Amino acid sequence: MKNLINTAIALTLVLGMTSCSDDDTPEQINEEEFINEVSLMITETGTANTMTYTWTEGGTAPEPIVIDAEKTYEVEVSFLDSTNPNDIEDITEEVIAEADEHHVFFETSVSGLTIAASDNDFEDSMGNKLGVITNWTATGTTNGNVVVYLIHEPVTKTGTTRDDFGGETDVQVPFTVTVN
């Protein structure tokens, strides 16, 4: 009788654990965004002078970005899926909505170009700037490249090189920059 009771208790526990299991719930799939276009909208601070430079996958290289020394520019980056020209999807909205899982980083070889998050940039839940809106200030006349990175699940959101952040690179796009 004692064995029968122990068996009944064990069977009840096993059935209870399997019937309450989360294994029956389908796994949530978060599809990776498809980004084939990156745009930089550059506005000279204090003016309405705006220039847009766009990189498109498989297209020709964008025109070199030309900015003036001793001026500051607000630069807003956009990530787009333009595979269907009749239905262009702005992936930037998803990047902002998932700020905890993303970071935008600009790596520059342009001597004297300082890139910093703008006061009106978006933030993640920890108060870290996302990097979608930045301020660029240049000194001297020079040229080089600025590489835009969209980083997925960075380990940290502070650093001076791409390697400092960890995570996966969703986008890596170079832009040529000339400072006059």
C-alpha cells in the first residue's frame, strides 16, 4: 500500500510538472532587420542648411561629405529597408524602440573631427545615448573616413573603437569626409 501511495504521488508530480511546462509555448522569434540603405542627414548648427548622404547596398559610393572647419553639425542617421521602393521600411524606429539592444557608433579616421552624442539623442533604459543623433565638430582641414556601425546587443556602450563594444555588427558603412 505504501508503495502504491508513493507511486501515485510521484506520478502526480511528474504529470503536474509536464502539464505546466513552458515547452508547449512556441519560441518567440525576433527576426533580424534587413538594412540595405543608410542615410546621414547633416544640418549645420544654427542654420537650416541640411545635406543628406545615402549609402545603398550594391549602389555607387555616396558623394564625399563636405563640412567646414570650426563649425558644428547635427547628424541624424537612418537605417532603411528599401528592397521594395513602394514600401520603404524605416528600421531606425525599431532600433530606437529596442534601444537596450542597440548602439550606433561612429569610428573616424578624420583628424580633428569630434563626434559626440547630441543632447536630443535617444536613450536606453540606463540613460545611455543611442547614437542616432550626434554632433560633429571639426578643426583644421583634412579628410578621411567615418564608419557607421549599428551594433546589436553590445556588451558595453562606451568605447573609442568598434572592438570596445562587443556584440554583433548589424551594419558597417564607410563615408568619406572632407573638412574645408
